[in-house]
Amino acid sequence: MQEDDLQERKRSHLTLCETSAVAFKAKTAGFEFYDFIHCAITEVDTGALSLDSDFFGKKTAAPFIISCMTGGVNEADNINLQLAEAAKELRIPLGLGSLRYALGNHVHDTILRQIRGAMGDTPVMANLGAAQIISNAPAFTQVLRLVDVLQPDVFVVHVNPLQELLQKNGEPKLTGFLQALEQFIKIIGIPVIIKEVGSGIAKAAAKTLLNCGVRGIDTAGAGGTSWAGVEILRNNSPEGTEFWDWGIPTAYSIKTIAKLKKKFDFTLIGSGGVNTPLEAAKALALGANFAGSARIFFHALKKGGVNGVIQEIQSWESMLKKVLYLTGCASLTELSRHNLIEKKDFH
């Protein structure tokens, strides 16, 4: 794809994601089917609660992630720099959008170094698509150069077969991905996370990925932004509308993948339709180590700038502590072991 076409795609993605037009139509993330078990005799001291979490050996102040959004255009560069400022202040990880635009050139080296500098010691995640991992195998020279420039703590590889299938000039051919991924993990030298982009990851797929050496799974399930919907709107065509609501609801994806922790040591990120702090708390209770969101924080940035993002996430932290108090959980570990009530059990 030509550079101009790639940049135009990024701009249209940003514009569409500023609206609610790209949300799932009928399918939800599934959190509404769960309620917390209220503890009427809680003795938890809210003043003593800590939300500190471990993100691949680095301590974060809360179990929240500003999820991968976008990159590659001037607007996105500015967005990522502002998000980096917020993430550093909050001491939570930041995911960058796809770095495909920076492969094979030095044009964006300065902005990538600025983002890394703005983050300080706070974790930053690089990001490329499965198609770029395949095309750069087996040496991954261009990818390694990007790692050298950005110095990320973690590398995210996003898998988006549905979006690629519907996208103009998409790259839906993913033959050889698992073999390339195994090679990439051996070479890259930092933890690798696999992330979907709105259709979720099933337990069987997660198990296969973990057997390949992946250190983290980001569900990015159905119920938030429909990237099928994004591409359908970009195409200005009804073709593919049957897939607008395609995918695995995030709550189900988290709950089933979390069962793999009995066999594998990995970080589970629950994202996809995590639009409120209560939904984030449910994601953690279902078994996620971190809850991630993108569009909500993007909207907070557009409305209130860096301070808007900081205030939004601080409100999430406050709500999470209230949930811990009301469920009688003195730590996040206890919350992750806390049984949610499925609403079908009410009857």
C-alpha cells in the first residue's frame, strides 16, 4: 500500500472512532449478565487498598491499560504524545497503534523517541499486525530496527482477520502466521502479546498462541468498537453488513481464557467494550489481570485533553476501590477469585 493511502486510512479510522456510529449494533460485551456478590459485613479499609499491579516485571499504579489506538498521521502522533503524558502521570501502560507506517523508513523515528521519552519508565507497547510479522520473517530486520528506536517494554501483535477481509487493500492471507510468530518470539527479546481488534479470542486459539510462546493475551472482544463496522462505513457499501456484530463477547472470552492460567503463566488483558469502571472491575473479577479501553479514553482526550484522560482514569480507580470495599476484597487478587453472580442464577 502507498504511504498516502495508508495515512488516509488512519485519518478515516480516527474520524469514525470519534463517533458512536462504529459501535456494535445488537451484541454487547456481556458484562451486564454478571453482578458482584455484595458483602454486607465488609471490613475492608478503603484507605489501605492498593491497586498496584505487575506488568511484565514493571509496577503500575492500577490494573488499567490505555489500549492501542492509532498511529502514522500527524493527528495520531499528537494523540499518542498526549496519551503518553497521561499514562506517565497515572503510571499505567500505553499501547501504540500499528507501527506499520514506520517500517522501512526513518521518517517517524523522532516522534517514536519522543513518545518513549514522554513515558519515562512507564510501560509502552509497540504494535504491528499479523500480516507484517509474516512479511518480515524470518530475520525481522525492519521490526528490530523499530524496537531499537522505540525501546518498547512489550510488543503487541494484533490479529484482525475480519477487518482485513472487509478492508480495501486488506491483507487477509495469514498463511504461515504461527510459524512466523514462533520465530519472532525467539528473536524479539521482549514479551509478546497477541491482541484481537474487536472480534475476541477463543480459548482454543489462546491455548495455541500460548504454546507458541506468547506471554500475554488481549481479548479485544465483541461489544465495543466494531472494526467490521468501521470498514463497512469506509467502503460506503452495504457489503459485509452481516458481519457488523461478528465476534465473541468480551466477558465470555475473558472467563474462558482465564481457565488456561492453571497450565500457563501469562498476562490476560480484558478489552473490547470496557466502557465503564464497573465493567473494568467485572473484567478483573472474571480473570483478567488488566482491563483495557481505547475509545472511552480517546473521547476523554478529545473533550478534556491530557487532564481529561487523567481524571477519567482516576475515576475508574476510585470506582474499583469501592467495588473492592463492597465485595469484601482487600486486594485485586481476592477480587480475581471472587465469584460473580450470573443473572441466570437469580431464578
